[in-house]
Amino acid sequence: MILLEHNNSEVISIVDADSKESIAINNRKPVLELFHLAKHNSNHVLVWYHESLKNVINIEGIKTSFYLKNMMFSYSLENYFPEQIGYVEDSPFLKINKKVKYPTWQMSSSVGVIHASQLLKFEKYIDENDSFDYTLNAIARIGMSRGLFCYSEPKLLDDLNSLMPSNQASK
């Protein structure tokens, strides 16, 4: 498992969770670095998180929840896109309990996880000038119709109260 720490616009550090060794940063942009890591570590699980959440990442929760390669998890109290767009594919009128796992294409740069082999499938759809949040949402939105299981997963964090307000798309 590879952990990528960022501050939304820039990669802060990359660490191999098993060996605890630091990995060299090749691209400062989180999206570009995730794809770089995926190309060179295609058999690894990639985890991204905002620097403010470094001490509350639940590695054991990630390991137990992430059991298929074709999954993508993320968690945030707020969505990047407004609620009116909808949470679940073709079902925008559900009342969602954010403290339980639920299917959604709305991802967040706050914290998330995807298998490197799955991430590589979306490289041709990505514009490096898009924001990290927009890119993650685009991957999930495209991926769900192609067999990628996308979820909001609160087990990614030990303390859900540690979340800061996340980025949101402009109207």
C-alpha cells in the first residue's frame, strides 16, 4: 500500500505503508503523481489523503474494506459537486447517512483509495489541468459504468470529526 500525502495543490510526501520507506516525488501535482505511482507500482493499492488527516488514516480499516481490485473509496463530509447532482447513479433523491458506507460516484481528495491497475484504465480520460477533486469524480463517474465499485467509506479514517471543509466546485 502506497500513501500519498497532499495539500490539494501539491504532493507533500509518499510512503510505502508496509516498509515505511519514503518514495521519491516525481510530480508535484497529486493527479500526475498518482498516475506515475500507478505505472511503476501496478500491483499496489494507492491511498491519498490531505495533510490535515495524516494522523487519523485508518490503515487497518482500509485493508479490511478494500478487498477487490475494482473498487474506489473516498470519504468527506461534503461533496465536491452540489447535492442536487445526486449521490447514487440515477438515484438523486436518497437521504444519505454519511457515517455508513454507501455507493456513490462523488469522490473527494480528502482521503481515498484505488488499486493502481484500475487507476491506469482512466489515464486517457484525464486532463492534467483539472483539479484533483474533479479528476477523482470523473474517474468514479466514468468507472461506475465500466465495473468500478465506488463508495463513500467512513472506515478510511479513525476520527471522522477531524475532517476539514473540503473543496467544492463553483456554480
